Amino acid sequence: MQTRDLARIIWILDPDTPKHRKLERLLKIGAEYGNPWYSSQKEHWLGWLGDYHTSGAYNRKQESPTDARSVYNRINCAPMLFWLCEASGVPDPELSKAFDAVAKLATARVASQCGALRRVIPWADVETQLMRHADIPDVRLVEADEAISAARAKLREKLKLPST
């Protein structure tokens, strides 16, 4: 799966899943904390992926990998990863284990939290669930691409980056 495919599938997922909200509260990371540019982890994903092939807000290298597995393995925001797992349909037992693994590291570095989550829910498990949502009609792909562009623009505007 490529990043564009991932973004399009994310676009159709429910932005308001209960367990990821609980994790946001525990870690104090998310739309209700600080002054993030995004209003949900879904929008966080869409803006991040929409801006992925530039250095963007995260100062990435232009030659960043384009496969979704690499993206999943590079994210450094546990609520963002957890939302994707939950919204895509990863079963509750795995979600609970991942939540507990991250919660044990609530005061640790975000990279450690994300690593703990990925050890419980590797990309292959998430991809299996995402593929259940992958049949998006062509007419809806235009809507998805517009939403991805809007999230990217919001990210770039908030961070005062050029709109390139």
C-alpha cells in the first residue's frame, strides 16, 4: 500500500473512536492539548500524509519512502497510531494490549510509546484491517483527495509554511 492509498482509506474512517480519546487524555496529546493544527487524529493523518512528499512541517527528507508500512513505522505520536488501529478495526484484545503498553510508558519518550504500540500491533495487522475499507468508488476518490489537500493546507497555514 502506498501513502496516497493509505490517506484515501483514512479519509473514510470514523474520526471519533473512544479508546484513542482515552489515550489522548492519559498522554495529554491531541486536539484538546496545546495548540495543534488538527482537530482530530484523522485530520492529523490526512495533513501529515498530504504533506509527506515534501520536507513539510516535520523537516523530512524529500526522498522519504512512499509505502504505508514505512510511514506507520515512522510516526512518533502514539494517539495518532492508536487511532488508526482502532478506526481501521483492529480487534479489542490487541487494542487493549497496545493501550496498556503505551500507558506503562506515559512519561517516556514518544518514540518509546510508539515502539511499544507497534510491537503489539505491527503494520501487517493494521493493513489487513485497512484493506477491508479499500474499495472506494472513483467518484468518492475526488472527495478524499480534496479532504487530504484541505488538511495539508491547514497544516501548512498553521505552521506558516509556503503553500507549495
